[in-house]
Amino acid sequence: MRKVNMATRGELVKVVGERYRSADRESKGFTLDEPPAVTGFHRKQAMRLLRAQQSAAGDSARGKRRIYDEAARMVLVRAMGDGGSVVRQAAAAAYSDLA
């Protein structure tokens, strides 16, 4: 098995990935033989790497982070208080009324 640095691996995945995605089913089998021969990866690992390049690089699965406006943030701060759960705060308030 050959050692390949990350930059070389990225270049290989990019170049072979383009061919892999544009190939028909039979050609994909032959294309999958190249990365294991060069890097020592298993075919399944090469398949995952080549398919992973189909999604746009840098896109997060969760999407853009949600940012609340000031009014919504104030409601959340009031509801959460010191960071405890609303249910726990309600239970504590009900218990203090009993005592």
C-alpha cells in the first residue's frame, strides 16, 4: 500500500470523481479500480469518496445557522431564565408554592 498525502488524494478524487459521475454503470466499475491501485483504499471506500464529491463542497447538511431577531431572543431568554428547561422551572415553581 502506498502512502499518499491529503493534497494528492484530493486531486485524485476530484479528477477521477468527474469521470466516475459522468460514466455509465460498466465504466464506473473500471473507474473504481484506479483509486485502490494508487492509494491502497478499498473499492467501497473509493466509491464513497467519489460519490461524496457530488454534493457541493462546503455545504452543511444542516444548512445556514438560524439567527433570531431581538424580539424572539428576548422571549427565549425570558422563557429559559438562567438556562434551565421551562418544564424544570415550572416544576420548581409549583413545588415552591406547596412548601
